[in-house]
Amino acid sequence: MATNFEPVFARLRAILERHRDTLTVSENSPGRYCLTGGCHPTHKGPYPIAWVEINKAYVSFHHMGVYAAPELLAGTSKKLKARMQGKSCFNFNAVDEPLFAELEQIAGKAFATFKQKMALLKAKTSGPDDVDARRHTIKVSLPNR
């Protein structure tokens, strides 16, 4: 039985595109869309943050922000939780607008949390020159009194 997952993929991909911000599209194919960003603390390079891909029996939506901050799932509906596989993956085989709307809210919070955690990590790992540059930028951006 042939299943057409393109509409599901397109709708989930649109969620990621709306929240892309400063992340990089590392893959944009008919069956996979992936956003990468940040700098992995161990591997010292960008890593996948969120992606959607067509599989044999479903379309999967992954978001590592949910993995890093599971508290974002508090209050998630039973229907959406039933779509979860693991800690950061949601599987769909049909378009379900109410669940997609709920997933988009979670994704928005997850992207914001990711951005916040990356800024904290950068602040912890930056050298003295970076700290002075940040202070200078803050001083320059203050209005004259």
C-alpha cells in the first residue's frame, strides 16, 4: 500500500522554517529538512538542532531542544505524547492540525531555550577578550545621559 507523506512533511517542515532564525539549513531534500547550529561542546562544530524526515511508516519531527529541556513537555496533551518516540521525536502519518499547532508552540519554546542555553555556553567558554568586547558593546549601546 503506497502512502503519501508529502503533505505531512510539508506541514512539519513549515514549522521549522518559521522558527529557523539564525540556524543553518544543512539538508533540504524532498524527504529530509534539517537545521543545524551552535557549537557542540565536545565536537567543536555545528550539530543538528531540529529536523523532519519521511520514513517508511511515518514522518518524524525531531527537536533536540525538547531533549535538552524536557520541562517544555509539561502540559502536553495525551494525544501529542502518544506520538512521541524517545525523548525528542514525534511521529505522524497524517496531517493533524490541532496536534501540529501544539507541536509548533513547543518547538517555538524549544528554539528559544536552545538559543538561551547556547548564549550561556558561549559566555562560559569565551575568553577575556570576548568578555571585554561584550562589555564594550553594551557600553556603546547605552544612551548618552
